[in-house]
Amino acid sequence: MARGQVWEMEKSRIMLGLAAVGVLVLCLFPKQTVYAGEEPIVLRVCSWEEYIDLGEWDAEEAIVLDNGKVIFGEKPLYKDFEDWYRETYGKEVRVEYSCFGTNEDLYNQLNMGDTYDLVCPSEYMIMKLIAEDRLIPYSESFYNTQDVNNYYIQNVSPYIQKTLESNEINGESWSKYAAGYMWGITGVLYNPALVTEEEAATWKIFGNPKFNRQITLKDNVRDSYFAALGILKADALTDEAFVRSQNYHERLTDVMNDVNPETIEQAQELLNGLMDNVYSLETDSGKADMITGKIVANYQWSGDAVYAMDQADEDDFELRFAVPKESTNLWFDGWVMLRNGIREDADRQHAAEAFVNFVSRTDSAVRNMYYIGYTSSIAGNAQDNTIYEYLKWCYGAEDTDEELMDYPVGYFFSGDNSDENYILQSTVSQMGRQLYSQYPPQDVIDRAAVMRYFDADANKAINRMWINVRCFNIADVPMGVWVALLAVLLVFVGLCYRKSSVKFARIIAK
């Protein structure tokens, strides 16, 4: 037999063998099959700027945990999701990822006609969207704990999930429509060389004349109103009988959501006074101003406080974070599905829920926390302790460290703060620092209150109040000022009239 014929027979056998292997693979892994010609599912996702890991980590940035897991971000996380979805469900999905700057920006984008399937606003905007019937609920299958790919329900912190389940809007639990992403509290970022912890640990610091023009307040009506309530209600909030009452948390939440007209009026008067004392209102510049030393204290969200402290540390400049003794605002950002985006498309809803599950994997959560600096709502579980191992990697004590402390975080990881499996050994120096900011101790959590969604009337009144604070209230302008302005106007009109008369007379004379 000729060599060519032998080769042709061998080639045929090889091709038949490869075909058989291919059939076997398709039989063993049917859901990974991708059919040629299928149009990809287009998933439109919109979230905060710099709020998901974009990959491109340097090799030395790889995180190696004690449980043996290696965390590394090569591609943007949403691109990794596309690969995972194809491998897991056998369908192509293409993520169109875009960003917004503020909750109000997102809301305006939606009202202007922008269409998204999955967005990640803050709790009050989620409440607003629920009230306006703009969201669709998560499917029952999303909460099926038996599905190995349902990472969210397997890994979400019991503390966060309880918070979502116990808060309602129009009689419906938040958890029906929202899956937690990041969470935190608010407080005061301060320079300990110039401000004491006692001075920083109260909302009253914003009116403290000692720091005149050296402190900034948030250019945000809800945050600033919360601080104003903390000052106005300080005596009641810190009263021992109030703090020890059986229904303390319910009463605390009611106080920090007081929208009575008299309270709003008092808040306006207070904030007007604070404006004379603060350096400025800001939304993002406060971090840089603290790092450069332009200001000595700043109203700050816990995640941004961590970022600022990290940056300051690189310059051997210490910043600290204090939580006001009166109360703190518990906030979270969560994933919700928009009705006018999903439009009863089962494939798109499945892709949206799968995206939430993918970013809720413990390795995804670590990547996001490392990149963003905020605290994930994901805690892991008894079988996957990656998040807790990452916490130890960040803040756990070294063998050479001195002045150690036990730092319980069980409330977040298991729901039991006495759980010995979640008592982190760290350094005493971490009190008031990054660990304290990212995972506040139980006593801070106990005085944390969620700001509710304000109804239309209350929202209108508070927004009007804020306009009066940021600009000025015409009704408050003294009569003498109006008389002076009128006099100036009359003089100006008289001069213009005189000039015109002279010019006209010259024209007639010519």
C-alpha cells in the first residue's frame, strides 16, 4: 500500500476519533454548548464610577490568602462574567457597562429616556424606584439555595440580608427587589494631630468655632439633614434611658427620619449657621483636602474614609475616622432590575440575575473591595471563608505586633457577634482606622439608622430647605437690604435716563 494511502487512512481514523471525543464532551457538558448564529444577550448595566474591578493588576498585586486561594484581576470583572456565563449556561452575553455620578444623575438619566436592565443605586433611590413601580422583583429561582450558581443568597451577610428583609416600602420588603452590593456608615474623618477623638465623635463638630473654615460638610441634602438631626436631637439621642430602652433601634430610626415641618425649619436654621463655620460643601474633594491638610475634619462615608487614610499613610500622614455618639447613617448600594429595561424578557432577566450572582462570588467580592476600598455585602459561608481570610490578610495581627486586641465581627459573618470563628486578632491601633471603618464594632452598628424614603410632600419641603441653605432664602433678606437695592436701582435708571436724554439732545442739535 502506498504511503499516501496509509496516511489518508490514518488521517481518517484520527478525524473519527476527534469527532467521537467531541460528541462525548457535548454529552457530558450539554449546557456549555454554544450554537453558532445565536444572537448574544445584551445586558445593559449602569453603576457608580470606579465601582467594579477593571482588572489589569500588576503581578505583585496578586492576593494569596491563607486558605490557598489566589485573587488576581486580569480583565474587567464584567468581561470575566461574559466568559463565565458562556461556560456555565452555554449562551453568549455582552455587557454594555456604563456609569453615573450620583443617584440623582441616574434618576435624571432614566427620566430622559436612558434604558438599562440592571442598576446599582443607594437605598433611598431604590425605595423611590420601588414606590414608582419601576422595578421588577427577583425570581424565586434566584433565592434557591440548592443552585450552586446562586452565589448571592449563599454568600450575603446575614446582617445585610436581615436589614434588607426588615425594611419595607409600600408594604414590600426591600429584599424582594434589591440585592446588596456595598454598604457602610457615615462619620467624621479627622486629623488626630489637630482634632481630638472626643471632638470628632459628635455631629456638633460642624458648628465648633474652634474649627472655623477648617471643616467640610457634604453637598447632599440627605447626608446634611441627617447631621442636622444629630445635632438638634443630641440630648435625646444620648440620654441613657433612651439608649437602654427595649425598642431603642426603632425609636432611633424614627428620630433620624423626623420630617415634621417644625423640624425641617429648625434644621434649615441650624444648617444656615453651620454654613458660616464650614470651609465648604463638597461631594468628593474632601478626601484630597484632608490628605493635603487644607482642612482638619470632613463629613465622610466609611469607604471614602478608608481611601483617604490609605493615601495619607503613603505620605506618613495619619488620618482617623470617628462615628458620632448620637447616631450614624447605615447606607447600602444594591442591584435592582428596571422594568422598562428587562421588559419581561426571560433571557435578559436570567442574565441580570446571573451577573449579580457572579459579582457575589467571594473571589469577585475580594477583587471589588481591593479595587474600590468599600465593604462588600458578601460574607461567604462556612464552606467558603475567603472574605474573612481577606479581612485577616488586610488587618490581622502579625507575630511581631504588640498591643493586640480581639475584634469581633461575627454580627456580619454569621449573625452572632460572639461567634469564636469570627473574632479577628488585630492591633489596637486599628481602632478608629481602616478596620474600624470597614467593619464597625457592634456598639457602632447598634446606633446605626437607615434613612427612609421621604414621601412627595416631605421631599419637597426638605429640598426647598436645602435650596435655601445652599443659596439664600429670599424671605430672610432684611427690609433694609431691599430698600438699599431699590435705591441703587433707581440711581442706575436715573443715570441711564440722563445719558440717553443728553445723547438725544445732541442728535437734535445736529
